[in-house]
Amino acid sequence: MVEREAALSVSDAMARAKGALEMVRLRVVGEVSEATIKPGYKAIYFSLKDGSSVMPCLMWRDQYDASGVRLEDGRLVEVTGNFTAYVPKGRMQFQVRSVTIAGEGMLRLEVARLARALEAEGLMAEDRKRPLPAYPVRIGVVTSPRGKAIHDVIRTLRRRYPVAEVVVAGVQVEGDGAVAEIVRGLETLAEEPGIDVIILGRGGGSYEDLMPFNAEEVARAVAASPVPVVTGIGHEPDTSIADMVADLRASTPTAAAEAVAPDAAEVSRALEAQRRRVGRALTNRVAALEHRLGLVSGRPIFGSPDALLGQRDQTLDLLATGLERAIPSMLERRADSVARSRESLRRIGPRLFEPGESALRRGSERAVAAGQGLLERTERAVAQSAARLDDLSPLAILGRGYAVCYEHDGAILRSAESVAPGARVDVRLAEGTLGCIVETVGSEK
């Protein structure tokens, strides 16, 4: 009797089907339909169809995000993966491991090869990329004059930085002839006087649509531009060779406009803050100088000249007093010395003329004559010095009828305005001092 195979449970049967299906890895081309891409879902759900069949598919979110492909209904894509089964519901589906736009696989390989060659030349090196001007005056834009990108760029620049002048080079950005026109647009703006920065951009599109920006000619034109170039090509996942060699890559044309132009409102706020800081610094500086000026102006020297000259005046008074005592005393000492010298000569002279040798007599006569000449010269020098000292002496000035007036504290009076009626002053004359009371004060005109 033939033994029958044991029956399987539904779960076991689905598990065997699942294992068998996952052993088959396939590459499938089809048109996307019923794409369900919801935030927060762990997987992306869609179907691939052709003229007669439909295949349900899923793709995990991280693999989808890494692919850089946007799944849209009607788009022809090429996927790789394997069939699997969702056991709880008994559904078969195709689990997608990778996805590309159909027909672009060879294009991507060619673009990758060119990118490696240009990178080896150093065109993508960070040290050759230039900083953007902080406040550009003229901004060049290379893009289609009829696309959405040009409107986004102009609207953003007008909102953020309306003082800049925008110069547009309208070019074809996809299809035959686009590469030559993009290169021509870059070269034309580079030759335009005063262009500070260039935006190279276009809106989103398929990989084939963006191929002109992967062309070697465009990449070399971007690298050779004498002014910095900012690219804003497609959407965030799209990266072209032009992006790689540009001085700055922005995710979209709008982001490129924001990158090249400062926000006028932010600049205004920064200037206002700087104005307040400078104002506070100047106010503090003026206050410090004003305080210092107050300290200096309060010094006695600025209130009364005597604070500066009083000590010197007293010194002059002391010197004058010293001269008054020294000159008569010196003249008296000189007169006594002259008298003693004359008396000595009178005693010695007769003895020099007593009988003796004629030579001794002649020598004595010459000595007497020399002594008398020396005495006469000394007397003349003393007389001249005494005359000069007498001319310089304050006593001589007082002797001619002048007087010196002192305040009660001994300071010399130089102006009638410095005393008031009723004040007591001392008047120094050539001989003696007078204590006086001021009755009237006047000024000589």
C-alpha cells in the first residue's frame, strides 16, 4: 500500500513557497503604477505592469532613499530583486533591492567613468574651489528662459537681495544642442564686465534630461570660469558632474540663489547691531575724556597763575635778597684786599731802591711796574663787575623811584584786579617798606 505524504499546515505551505520564491533573483522592466510613498512607512509599495500583467512590489525605505530615483506613476523603471510571500495574508510580491530608470544604466556607467577621469585631473579638488563674494553687485544666471528655474531664481534674489543686478543668459538645457549652448552661456557671462558670480541651473527632470550637465565640455567650462560658479540642477538627490566641479553645489535653483545672495534683512540687522556697538563705544569714550578734562581743569594752575609762578617768584625774591647782601660784602672784601696790596707795595717798594747792584735795581723797578699794572687791571675789572651787578640789582631799580607791591601773604602783585578796596598790601621802596590799605582799584587803558 502506497504511503501518502503527510499534509502540511497552511503556515508550513506558505513558508515553503516563500523559501522557494526567494531563491529566484530577477531583473524586471516595467511601468510604475499605484505608487504609495507615505511618510513614516518602513516600505514603499507600488506595482509594475506591462500590456498584459501586473506585479505587486515593495522596497524598503532606506534602499529607496539611497537609490535617488523618484517612483512616479507611468515611469519606466528597471528593478532587481526576488519574489517573496507575505505569509499572514498569503500574498506574493516582488521585493525590490535596487531600482534605476530604464535605459539609464549605461549612461550612469559612462558618467561615472568621466567623473573619475576629471577627478584625477584635479578639477573636483576642494582647494581649487573659490569662495563666493559676500555682497555681489552683478549676478549671472545660465538657464532656460522659459523654465520654472529662472522664475524661482529671480523671485528669490528679489526677495533676499534686491540691490543686485541679474544678468540672464538664456540657453537650451536639454536635448540636442544643449551642451554647446550651456558652454556658450557660461563663456558669455564670464566675459561680461562686473559679473561677480554665476548660477548654472535648471529644474528637475529624468536622468536623461539632466545629461547635458554631465557632459565633459560643460564640466571644463565650469572649471575654467574666471568667476565662481554655483550650480542648482534638478532636485536634492540629483548630482551631476557640473555639480562636482562647481565652486558650490546647491540642491535646487532656489537654493543656489539663496547661496549667492545675502539676506538683506539679516545684513540690515547686523549693521544696526554694529551701529549700536559703535555708538556705545563713542559715548563711553566721550564720557571718559570729559571726566579726564574735568580732573585736569580742576588743577590750581588753571585757576591762578601764581600756582605755577609763585614758587619761581619767591625764588627770585630770595636771590634778590642774597644779591643785596652779597654785593656790598664782596665789594668790601675786594676793597680791603686792594688796600692791603697797596700797603704791601708801599712797604716793599722803598727797599727795592736802596743802593745795590744795578741789575737788582732794574729788576726791582720792573717788578714794581708790573705790580702796579696788575693792580690797575684788577681795580678796573672789579669796578666793571660792580657796575654790572649794580645795573642788575633790584635795588637799583627801586633806587630810580620804582616800588614793588606785595599781597599780605608775600606774593607779588601784578594786576590791580587781583585786589579789592580795603585789602592790605606791602610796598617795598629803595629804603624801607610801607604797609598800605587799598582805597580804590582801577585799570590803566
